Amino acid sequence: MNSDFTLAIHSLTYLALQNDRMSKSDAIAESAGVHAVRIRKVLSLLKKHGIIKSKEGTGGGFLFAKEFCEVSLWDIYTLTSEGALQPKCPQSNEACVVGANMHRVLFTIFLGAEEHLGEYLKQYTIKDIVDLISKEK
């Protein structure tokens, strides 16, 4: 899993809580504590997949394009991190029984782990994150 996943959740939650107005990438970046270029990269990905929309110029910024309850954490994971759990095996000795089979065996195990992660993340939406944050106020 990479930081784009958490930055996407952070950005979407920020947009959801500012739902009545456009939000600038600089404000989201300040909230997340990262450089605005990092946030713009994530926002671009979310826009490309129709989760958010943007308006350029004065009064512009970013808004949700979908309902908060329609965007699951698994949706975000698949956009930002799919395959991140796959093992990174170095070139192994194919003449060795371990070296010849390690990548395949680990790939199967980690694929199963990602499927379980997916089932868990599908239970949560951006609306759930907003509700959990609102409860903490």
C-alpha cells in the first residue's frame, strides 16, 4: 500500500466535509501536510476516474462527482495501490527448487491476502470516514 491511498482518502474526506463549496488543492495539501503537487497528482487520478470534478480559474477547485456512499475504500485502493501487496522477488536461481517456485507460491498467498483486504475495504465508504471524523469533533 502506498501513501497515494491515504492521500486519496484524506482528499475525498476533505472534499466531502466542504461539500457546499469548491476546494483548492493547496488547502487539501495543507490539511494533509504534504506538498500541493502530491495532492494534485492524486486529485488528477480521482478526476480521471470520475470520482471528483474540477473547475479552473477564479472560484474554481474540486468537488465530489459522486455520492459519498458510492465510493468505497476498495475503489480507492484499486485506483492507487492495486497489486501493492504482490511480492517483490529478486531474480532467483531456477535450478533450485525454492528459487524456481518462490515467486509463484508467494504470488498466490499475497493475491489471497489482497482479496481479503478488498472484502474488508468494501465495507467502508467515504461517507463512513466522514461520519467517523464528525463523531470525533
